[in-house]
Amino acid sequence: MTFLRRLRRTTQTRLANEHGSVAGSVAFTVFTAMMLIAVVASVVASLGTATTMNNSSAVNLGSAQLQDSYLNAVIRGTAAPTGRTCTGVICSEITGTSDSGGILSLSIEGQAGDKQATTRIRTLRQITPTMITGYDSLGNPVWASQSDTTPYRFTSLTSRGNSSCALDTDRAAWCWGANDQGQLGDGTTTNRPAPVKVQGTAKFTALASAAGNTFCGLADDGKAWCWGDNAAGQLGTGSAAVGTDSPVPVNPAGDHTFTALFTGPTTTCGTDADKKTWCWGANPGNGTPDAAPEPVAVAGAHDFTSMTLDASTACGLDSGGRIFCWTAADSGRTGVDPAPATGTPVEVAGGRTYTSVAAANEDRTGTPSLVCAIDSAAKAWCWGTNGSGQLGNGTTSESLVPAAVTGGHNFKALTVSPSAVCGVDTSSHVWCWGDNSSGQLGNGSTEAAKDPAAVDPGTTYTAITAATANGKTFCALITDGTAKCWGENSFRQAKEGSTAPVTSPTPMGAFKGLRSLSTGAAFSCVTDTRNEASCWGHNDAGQTGSGTATPVSEPLPAARKDYAPSKFTGFLKGGK
């Protein structure tokens, strides 16, 4: 404060001599306030956006020994601190986050109500971050809201389990949420409530995950990289049981390159440029039930264009529209009766051609499988377990071969959970069937349905997805660019402000322009046409990416990037 004390003494003496003690005191107050604001404006103009403040970096502005510490500081202006009123002049504040997570505030006020020009550091209860984006012709700062600064821009996003990973516009991967298996790829096993960059220099064209414990990325050179859990060898590194908290190349000693990747809870598969399919981890499809810690060729000459992998069954759709399935466990459902030898791909019964196939996106429990597919005539077929009517054929009897879903509906997309199925028909309406104990059929009741039941008949939808934990929450995108959810709601994943089951589709957030939707165990994330992400639901591990791990009651945008066009290297040390 040496600089400020000298300024105060010099100015106060001069003004008192010229105007008398009372007038001089008032003039001093105004003059000092103007000087302080000018000092801050000068510092900001020369140093740019603030990025560096914490408790240890309080220094005299006149000192040459300015300290660096890189924290998410932002600049706020033209507003008073919480609980104070500024009158007569503009109040300026510089705010930042301390090492302990508290918000610090440097407040420079021309009139604080105590007839003095003051400089104080406060802890704020509430803050609306803004920053200087430029200066007008008179040199005055132009303020912009946080939404006008630097959000993350994600072109794709995958949420599974309690974690999410996304690709930015530079094709770098960012992840957030649970990290107990190193599945965020940042070199740690620390949960991250805000996006962190995945280690390495690889540029990815796609990311994939099923259970959220393992993520894989397809690099632009065709190489596959995986990180996280490796209990069944699903990282493809040649060894099992040892996971990794940063990306490792699949089959590092080999020369495999891929055009597409597909993941299950403990299985990973890829197709190469020669239309050959390779799998590693559990149930690799090479004719044996044994896990493979590195890529092995799937038995048979199959050129799969898409695949679906659950805990016990793998199915692939080839370029001719045929579906082949295999299983490494008796609980698997391959679509043939009797079931073939484990680990051997077989074509599902019926001789039909299909356009898509989906299996229940379950975890590692090995619960009996459910598989559904859409044929070339847009009809839905399902096979496997049926205790809640999830085959949609009017019964609760299991079927080892494809059974026709009743109602004659033409579908363009299906989402399969272990006990319920929802589909979007060719008219963009939603139908659901199966278990309804948490209202997950969205038809206003909690009674199971053995046949398709209409959901929200007056609304048209573009896509639908189910929670990966138990499949009892569904969320869907609407053609107007908004989203609705229904079903299990223990963590407000289906409705804001309540934890009761939601039996009818309920709007989530004040969204518009949504283009993608991805669902984890009990949370969901969306991206909009600006490539900005927002999430809601369970947040004990930071799943929403909002910057905290505290409960959230409404959808929140992903925490924003550091404001770092230049360094802010210190701030005034003031009173308590």
C-alpha cells in the first residue's frame, strides 16, 4: 500500500491547502476514487484478462515482484459487492478463485458509504462473472457477460456410467466426472467436476464407451487409443488387469488401424479398412469364450458396419443387412435356438435383413440379454429376456429367436434397456413397452406394458436414449430442439425440483437448438448447435461438468475454459 499511502498523503495535503479541510476531504475522496479506477483500468489494459489470483498473490501494485498463480479469475464491473451500495461513482471489482475454492474480491470504490476511498478484499456470497472484451474510443472498458467469453465447444459427447468424454473443435478429448479407474485419461484417478484435457497429442475423430469405466478414441491416423479399466483386457495392450489413467495405444506392437470402434462394458471391437473385424477384452468372438488382451480376428469373414456389445452378447450388422451374434456366457442371446457354442458368431434366425441392431446397455452384471433390431421394412423385432414384457410381443415369455413387436409400427430408431424398450417411429412419435415401475414408459402410469404404448402423442421426437445404470430413465430430443425426460428421478435426472418418479415426459431446462443427447447412469448431457454442453442429474462425482460436485436442481452448462489471453500477475493488498 506504499504507493496508495503516498498518493493519499500528497493529494490530501494539496487539496486541503487549496480548498480547506472539509472541501479538501471531499475532493480527495472523489479524486482518489478516480485515480484508483484509472490504476485498475491501466493494469487491466496492459495485462489483459485476469487469470491469476489467490491468497498468496496479494502484493503492492507498485512492487516489481509480482507473483504468478494461474486460477480462473474473471473481471466484474459496474456493480456493487453483495450487501453494499455504491452511489455517485462506478464500483469496480476484480474477482478470482482461491486455492481453497473461495471467491476473492478486490473492490475499488469511490464512495463506500464511509466517506473514504477504500480498497478491500472480500469473500463474496454471490457473483456474476464478466470480463473486459475491449475498450471504447474514450478508453473506457467494454464489459461482457460470461456467456460472451470462452465456453467449451464440443462437436461430440459420450456419457456413460458416471463419466463423460467429449471432442472439441480441435479434435482434442476432454473428460469429467468419476475417475476411479483413470477413465478421464488425465493422468490421475481424481474425480473431476469440470472438463479436463485427456493426456497426449492424439487428434480423435470419434470416442466410445459403454459402462463409463473405459473410454477409447479413434485417432485421425486410424490408430485406436484406450484408457481406464482393463479388468478383461479391453484396453487391448496385451495384458489384462492393469488399467491406465492416460491413453495407451491398442496393440502397440502391431500395425492395426481402424475405421470404426465399438465398445461394451468389458469388450472393445474395431473394423479395419479391409472390412475385417477385430475384438479384444471379454467375448472377442474368435471361437472361444476366453478373453483376449489384444485384438483378435472375429471368426468368419464379416464386414460389420455397426455393432452392439453388452455384458454377455455381441452382435454385428454387416453390409448386406444380416445380423450375426455370439456370446461367452449361457445368459447371452444370439437369436438362434438352440444356442450355438460360445464365442462363435451365428446369423440370427428368420432370414430377414435389418437396418439397425441394439442390445441392452447394461453394466457388468451379466443379466440375461435383450436384443432388438429394425428390419428393412421398418418393423421391430426383439429376442431374449421378457419378464416385464420388454419383447413387446404381448407376452412375458422369453424368446431365443426374434419375435415381432406388435402394433404394426414402423420404426427408425430403438433404445434398449434391460427391462424396457422405447422407439421413435417413422412419423417421429415415441412408443415404449416393458417394465414401468418408475414410470419409464412415459405413458402416465406405472403399469407394465407387453405391447407398445404411445408416449406424449402430441410431440414429435428425433432421438431417444436410456440411462446406463438400470435403464429406468429415458430422455429424448424433440424436433423443436428441446428435450424431455421421464422415469426414475432420484437425482432429478428426469425433472427439476423433485425426486419423485416422472410418469410423463417433462421438459428439461430452457434449451433450444439441441442437436445431441447422451445419458449416463443417472445423469444426461446435451450439446446444442453452438457446440456448447449442458448436463443435469446425479453429481456426486462431478458428472454434470459444472465445476462442482454438489447436488444440482436444474441443467447446468459445462464449466468454462480458463480465461487466459494474457497474464494477470497481482492485485492490491487491502484491509480485511
